[in-house]
Amino acid sequence: MQHQLLARNATDVLVTPCGCLGPCFDGPNAVVYPDGVWYAGLEPRDAVGLAEHLIGGAPLRAKVAGRPGAPDPDGAGPLPAPPAPE
């Protein structure tokens, strides 16, 4: 990810590591602020699209996920909670 941003001279973007965003069952995850866009199931090949979003492009639609506990886009209520560990 950092390589993609550096290649685009994106000096006003900050990427910070995080131990856990919560929905580990759906990871690897990322959140883009100030947009508040959550990503799930990221793979190394998604770095280009994610970098484009970070420098002002459109979100990487194929990997956009709902924020855990937030209403889903269809208004059907909160997203389901992750399964309980066994």
C-alpha cells in the first residue's frame, strides 16, 4: 500500500496500522477517513484501487463493506453480528 501511494506522490495521505478494527472475521480490513468507507476481504492486488481512493478517487466498490453495527444500505436494520466463537 505504501509503495502505491509513494509512486503517486501522495504526500497528504497517512496510512496507520491498527491491531483490530473489530470485524476480524471479515478481514483483512481497512477504513478510509474522512469518508468513513469500510473495506473487507482485502488482498494485495487491491492496493492499487485502495490507493486511488485514498488520493481522491472513487471507492473500490468490490471490497466496500458495511460498518459493523451500522444500518445496511437497504435500511433493513443493523448488519448481523459476527458469529460467537465456539
